Amino acid sequence: MAAVDEAMRTDGYVVLRGRIAPEAVSALVVECELLAAEHERRRRTHAAAAAGGGADGGGECDDPLLDPFEWTGVPEADAARVEPLAWLRVRAGAMERAAGGARATEPWDSASGALARLLLVELPALVGRACAPNALAPCRLFGEHFIRKRPRSSGSYSWHTDAAEQLAFGARERKAAGEATAGEAYVSAWLPLDVMSERNGCLVLWPRDRPQPPGVADAPASAAAAWLDRAARRAPPHAGAVVLSGLAPGDCVLFGATLWHRSGPNRTAAPRRAYQAQYLLPRHCAYQAQYLLPADGAIDGPSPLGFAVAPLGGCPRASAGAPADEPAPAAAPAKRRRRAVSGRSVKGSTNCGRPLPPF
């Protein structure tokens, strides 16, 4: 456990193989396709209305991001922002609307269902043991989304950190706390729903133990992205970017909010789907409450983070009888190619060539 915590602090990420139950993966795939269909219906309706009703809205959208709450307003002081059962009910309503009113085989608001166990028990436990092993308070879910890249689409993400994209949470936090640095505020759990490859736009990471771009990780990314592109091209194998090719459904990647990452377009004939849930670390949950329920207006601007949902059952921990991750041999370096990031493809539960300990 201490070694996993050290890997997160040193590298900024951990790859865990086979940690997600097949029924949870299947449920996420169903949700992803429902949201994609709803997103496309709404986009075409809007485009047709803008064209005066004389068109069907044109081709499909290349934006890969799908948010279950995109069309569901949740008031700032609503219990669904912090209470797990209330959150499940609101989320279930959003998914039922995406499904045209149809109910799933397993109700979306079931507290004992596969998705509830995954999002509000198992993932908070994994994040807690990896990043806050000694904390008594739980990690809290504050955001989730699907990333669905259509077949042969141009949708991609250049180098960025989630700390910069999530409304500059880190910078605002340091201002409020009066600190020069506040460390990681939250950690993402990134789950592949299809087998990942460089051709379909797999996740590419820039580990924290590499030289880092100038500036801070929650600043605008344009200059840093150019620096990282140049560094990735120059770096020899095992010293540059980590290409997470070969990840499969059931795997999980944990990475910090200030870790630089990117992904390319999907050049294959099949969709490329992933799910990402983000968890506040315990030391930041009290600060988050100021955003959700501001009392005196001391923090300027709107709430930057939508939720701080407690896990079911309080402070979950991964069961003591959970199987250990089997270390796998370090993968061969990815070949250098033009317009490709050089680095290492991760084929097993390793971090920068080091085997993961039992977890």
C-alpha cells in the first residue's frame, strides 16, 4: 500500500489490471451508447432548428465528451450534490430520459447495483488506498463523464491537466488557503470500455518523474503543450511519454489532477469508449463544501465543482481479501513514428517498469 502511494506521488499515476467487474463495464457501455444517441438527437434537432427546419443537422459531432448531467439541472444546495442515494436518484432520472423512459434490467438508482457499487464503494476505496491510505474521511465523487470517439473521427485532446480544465480549481484553492502549493485536490479513475491502441486514440501520460514543462500544472496549457510535444519527440524510449496501449475493459488507471495527458483521434472502424470518474481527496472535502454551500461569499465566482458525493457506507476500504495484482513484465518501448508520441506501451500492471505491489 505504501508503495502504491509512493508511485502516485512519484509518477502521478497507477495502472491496475482487471479491477473492474464485467457487469459494471457492461452497464457503463450501455449508458455510454444511450448518452451518445441522446446527444446526437439533441444536436440534430438544434441544428435543424437553426437552419429553419430544412435540414437534418448535417454530419455527426466529433466532440467525444458525454456528461450524464448535461441536461439535468441540480440546484446548488440540492441533497444530490452530497448524499449518495439522492445523487443516484437524480442520475437515474437523467439516464431514463436518455433511454426514452425505458428502465434498465437493473434499476439505475439501485444502491446495491453494479454501478452504485463501482462508483460509490469500489472506486472511492481504490483512490483512498492509493492516495490517502491513512485518512479516516472518505474520498468523494465530484464528477464523471464518458469519452466516446466515433469511428474514423477527428476528436482528440492535446496535452492538458484536469486541474487546468476543471475551472482552475487548484489555483483558486491555493488563493483561498494562502498556500504556495496545495498538492493534488482530486484523482481520476479512467476506465477503458474498449481495448485501447494508438490507432483508436489511447490515453498518453507524461509521468511526474520526467522533466516538467515550465509554469504550473493548473495554468493554461498552450505553451506547455508545445513544450511536451517537442520533449516527447526528443525523448528516448522509457524516458518520454507513457502510451497506454493494450488496456482493456476491466482495467483502471488512477492519475492525479496535475498530471499532463493527451489522446489522439480514433482512426479505426469501431468506436473508442472510456469512462472517467473523479474523486476529491479527503483533505480537500471540507474546502469543497465552501463551494457547494457558500455561507459568506468569501470565495469569489461560481462553484467550480459540481458534486461531493459521499460513498455508500461512509469510508469504504478495499476488502482485505481482494486479489493482489500480478506484476507483469515491462512492455517493449513503442516505436518512433512520425506524428506519434514516442514512449512505452503499458501491457501489464507496472509503473515505469516497476511492478505494482499487492493492492
